[in-house]
Amino acid sequence: MVSFAVSSGGVRTARERSGDLMTHNETTVNSSADSAADSTLDPTGLRRQDLGRRLVVALIFGLPVMVISMLEVLQFPAWQWVVGVCSLPVVGWSAAPFHRGALRAARGGSTTMDTLVALGVSVATLYSWGALIFTPAGRIGMTMNMSMNPLAAAHETGPGGEIFFETAVMITVFLLTGRYLEARAKSSATSALRALLSLGAKHAVRVTRPGDPRDTTTPWETETIDVAALQPGDYFLVPAGEKIATDGIVFEGHSTVDESMLTGEPVPVEKSVGDSVTGATINVQGLLVAQATKVGAETKLAQITRLVTRAQAEKAPVSRLADRVSAVFVPVVIALAVLTFALWLGGGQPFPAAFTAGVSVLVIACPCALGLATPMALLVGSTRASRAGILLKGPQILEETRRINTLVMDKTGTLTSGEMSLEDVTVSVPRTADMASLGDTQALALAAALETGSPHPIGKALVAAAKARGCGSGPGALTGFATFIGRGAGGFVDGVAYAIGKPKWLTAMGADIPPELAAAIEAAQSQGRTVAVLAKGADWSSQVSGDACPVLPGEPGGNGQLAAGRASREMTLKVTGMTCASCVARVEKRLNKLEGVSAVVNLPLEIATVTLTADIPAETLIAQVEKAGYGASLLDSAGTAAEPGRRSENNAAAVAGDLVQARALAVFTFSDPVKPEAVHTVASLKAAGIETVLLTGDQSEPARLAADQAGIETVVAGVSPEGKVDAIRELQDAGKIVAMVGDGVNDAAALATADLGIALATGTDAAIGAADITLVNPSLEAITQAINVSRATLRNIKQNLAWAFGYNIVAIPLAAAGMLNPGLAGAFMASSSVLVVLNSLRLNRVHL
């Protein structure tokens, strides 16, 4: 029994869930600053915000500069000085990231595209200010038009009298736009880490017990602390419905835990003393006290987070052709600009003309189109895909999409619906002439009545099936309801004990399972299906009321007749000191050694229900428990004649007592059904030359069943999140280009490791954050559409890059030959960017 010291303060959630069992003195440890954690986890998001602010400033000050400089009709007196001043925030503050990048590269003895951008912006700006100060370009009333030839004079100025503030501003605006779009796409990558960390509990209820923690006679004292304050060896409380604070071992209590975030298995796992629990998983039913074994960076959740981080960091940069060639392209452009200046000057041309030609080479080579090629295609492709319910995160891994030849698929929630569904009902056949068969509808109504309100997936499936078949009203009134955590549920219908649960549990309780039901159980379990058995207590009988589940004719007590009570009595003992299932076995073995004794022990309630058919005093029973090494005391003793209406105040004990020698009535078979479109999707992928692999943390039998139904040949089952990463890497090492489809936390690291990660929007935030493509439509058919749109986007990116470099190859010689001045060079640079945008817009017409 989990007991707690009581005081006026309390942890609200824990107190609400455990009733009057506990209150506590609350000590709250302040959590660390969330903002600091957020900034550490999302540096790309901060960079995006910074670039966004710089772009806004560049647009506010830069647009007037570009418009006035290019349209002579808008050039008012002293306009050139106004645009010169307006350009300063743009070329100084907005372009600062390019200047810093160029300086970093220069200190390292290298060049990057930032070098070219910074040079173009700086040279155009300095040249223009020099023209304003030292040439007629600064004269009030001067106007400027654009000419093809650098030797041509600006209107009312001499050679070299032009200014190119608009060129410097244009370079900055276009490149900042590209950088911002790219940063916006990238910033979503860290959402996987934020989602993973948000899964963990924020606070923990730490419990302490003066003296020996194993002394169950002393209540626990509790305090609420930040989860980061938990240390290995600390004991902490986990009320039903709450997240487990950290990895540990169950010290007291018995419950079921939803571990689907780790395994993908929808059925909660039974946990008792000595079993391990994982932080961030959810305690479904009982009250647990666990001892922390791993905290902080050592927990399972932290390990998964590190896997995602490492996988994202290891991804090869994709579609970054501009960066790859910058080591050659930039020095060549600089050399050409210097050579152009030298050749013009050496050819007898005036200094302003030679300088203008050199500047034209630098300006026209500035990679605005290169900077827009990838983010614009991604933006338009993402918009097109979003209309089909496909969300693309970024260009980082799209390079390999065209060559995807293996698609790895998670089972639960991806290939299957992710919810348990009633598949079949098998009822027992009559074994004597006075017994009638039980119909499917009757059995389902009884089972649904017992499971109404249950949080367990099987209980929900039974209730849903009963409603679908029109028997949701159930049988007669349900009384004395009891939950046997991790095993089943029971109660009384018109005085008759019924229970539904695991076959092993009912067998251990003494229930008789007929051969036909035993065969159905074995067949279902061999195929990977989940089963539950409905049993009826043999000691009481009554009709079952209600239209959906009528009286069972031919059974003892039918037609309103009650069978005579058996000559027996019932005792309920309080047993202390039990900590595990072996303790229960020892107590039951000791008690059942006595002739005329049938004992059932409930560990969570610390109660032994003893049915006596012999005259045995309570003292003898208590002595037997003490011989087993535990304490005992008498809680309840029923009369010598069993009365139909009499039940122990403890529902679990009463139901358990009446299930001795019970008879199984029906077997319910459940499965997580494969999605209807799975077969067609797998066939389409095979036709496209893409192999499908089922990779799941579920057991091999249900995994193989789902794979066979979908037409998938290769199955890897029973793997941990780390095992999924290893499986993906093994495929990659074998030369496979792997796409991964998943929806759970246990898929996050594998999604990040795969060449292409695809997550369902119905899945967890961690999976969505780690994936590269998110499918809003949970239909598997969207997978082929996602691959198609990804390939189309990648093709468009490469087309844009080819055009951008082709433009430079043609335009640079023209500028060097003196056929373009800096202004026209800037205009051609802008036109190349426009063509990149127009080409990207073609993605809107891609057929999926």
C-alpha cells in the first residue's frame, strides 16, 4: 500500500488522483530559464529573426533608392545625396552578415560567396560616394540615366559621373531575401529537439520516508520539485494519468504504463515492483512510487534527443552548389575584375572608364540568382505541396530524393490505424443439455458494460464495437465494479460476477476455459493478435437483464430463479510487506495449503480474499501469512451461508472471490488494422522501383501480420529507437537511399537519420520536427505524392542553379568587354533573379 504523510498543503494533481491517501508539504524548486534553453536549442530561429529585421530595414530604405535611381522622372534636385544617405543603413547594417562572413573567410585565407557580395556592395558604395564628392555627379540638379557603354557620359555629367547606390542596395536586398527564406526553412529542424524535450515532465513529486524506505508502516512525505532537481536514488510519486518524471524502477505500487512513445505499441505495459519505467511515458491507471536510476542527460529521452541532434548534424548539405564552387568562382571573379581594370587602363582608357568596367564585372557576378535559386524553389514547391497536404521542411536532404530506392515504414499509426479494433468474437458452445449458447451480441454487451469508462485501448475498442452493433445500452445494472490493473476488470450484473481480462489472469484466478475458446486464444496469439476473455462466476447465477443482453435460458437461476448458496464463507485479510509478484505467490501458496481454502491476493490493494469451505478460524489464516514472512490482519468476514446480494465492501476482493471456478464465456480478438490504402501504396512504390521495409518496435507476430496484409516482404521487429537508427544506417551502408515514414517519438531519430524523413501530421511533434516532409493527410497514398513533389522541387532547384551560373558565364565577359556599365550590370543581375523566380513558380503547375 502506498501511503503518505498528510498536511494542509498539497500537490493538486497527485491529491486529486489519490483521493484521501495523501497530502503533502510542498517545496518548489524554481526551474531554469526557459528562454535560455530555447535559444540554445534554436540558434537558427534566432538567426532567422535577425535576418528578418535586417531585410525589413533594407526594404524600407532600399526600395526608394532603387526606384529613384532607375527612373529619371523621379530624380528631384539633390536626389543623389538623399539616396546616398538612405543607402547607408542598407549597405552598412543590413549587409553586415555578408561583411562579417567575408572578414572571417579573409582571416582564414579563403574566399566565399560572402566575399563576392561584400566586395560588390563595398565597391559600388565607395565608387558612388567618390563620384558624388569628386565628380559632377554630386552637383545639385544632376540626373542620371543608364547607358550600355561605360565610356558614355551620364546625363549632364562626364565619364565616371554615374552613381550606383541602387546596385549596392539591390545586391543586399536580393541576397538577404534568399538568406532569410533559407533560414526560415532551416529553423524548423530544431523543432524536433524542442518537441522531444517538451515531452518530459516539468516537475516531480519527490517522496521521502524517515528511516528505512522499505518500512511500509511509515507514510511517505512529499514535495514538488523541478524535475532537474531529481537525483539518482531519489524516490518519486507518479499518480495515474501523469508523466513519469525520469527513468527509474518501481518501488511500490502496480499500474500499467503507456510506452507507445518508445515502442509504438498501443497496449499499455503492466508495471509492478522491480520493473523499470522510462521518463516521459504515461502512468495509465495505478499509483506508483519509483526510484530514480537515471536523470538529466542520462535518461532515455535525452538519448533519443542526442540521436536526433547527431543525425541532423550528420546530414550532408544539399543543393549548396554555390558554396561548393565558391572557392574557385570568387577568386576567379576578383581576378577578372582586376584584370579588366588593368587591361582598360593599360589600353589607354581613362581611369574612370577602367574603374567602371572593373566594377561592372564585380557587380554582375554578385550571386543574387544563386542566392535565390534554392529558397525560391523550396518556397514555391512547399506552397504547391501544402495544397496537397504535404509540408516540405527544407532543401537539406532533397538532393537524394530522386534516387530514393528504399522506403522504411513504421507500423503503429503509420501502416496501421494506431488504435485497437475488435476483430472477432468467439463464444463457448454448450457443454450440457441445460446450457444454452451465448450470442456474440450478448457477450459484447457484457464486456462493454465492464469496460465502460476504461482508459485502456482494449476497453475503448469493446465499448466502440458495442455501440457500433447497437448494444451499447448493455445488460442489467453494473454494480461492484473493480479494476485489476494490468490484468482486466470485473463487476456484478444483477448479482452475478463477470470479468474480462487476460487469459493467464483468469486461469490463475481459477476460471475454466473450454477447449474451443482455448484454441481460439492460441490461434489469435500465434498471429500476433491481442485477446481478452469474458468469464462468469460459477458461484452465483441470475438472469442478465436488458434488451441487448437477455437472460441466458437454460442456465441455473434463469427465469429469475437463484441457485442455492454454497456452504462457504469469505474472509478478507489485510496483508502487509508484499513488494512483488513473487510475494503474492508465496502468500497464496501458504494459504492454499490449508484444506478448504481458496485464496486470491491483490498486490496493489494488499488484500487477500479467502473463500472457506471448512471451519478454519481467522487466526490460522493469519498465522499462515506470517509464516510466509508477511503481516496480516482480518478486515472482513462474511456469513456461513452465501447470500446472493451480499458482497464484501472491497469490490476487487468480492469479484475475485466469485471468479474462483468461473467459466469463460467468450474470447474477443483485437488487432491494430492496416490502413485500407496500404496495399495500393506498397504496390505503387514497388512499381516505381522502391523497396518497402517494415521497421517497428512491436513484436514480430503482429508486425508480420501487418506486413503480410500490406504486401511488405521485409520486416524488422522488436527494435528500440536506437535500433531503428542502426537499421537505417545498415541500409545506407548497403548503398540504399532510404526514406523513413513514421509518426512516433520512437521514430524521431530514425526520421532524422534517413536520407528523407516523412512524418504524419497525426503523429507526435518530435516526429514531425525530425522529418523533412510532413503529411497533413494521414493517407499512405500521400507518400508517393510527397516523393513526386520533392523530386520536382529538386529538379527546379538544379535548373535555377544552372541558369544562375550560366548567366554569370555569359554576362561577365560582356561586362569585361565594356558592353555593360555597373547600372546595366545591376539590371541584368536583377533580371536573372526574376527568371529564377519565374522558373520556381512553374512548380505550381506540377501534377502530383
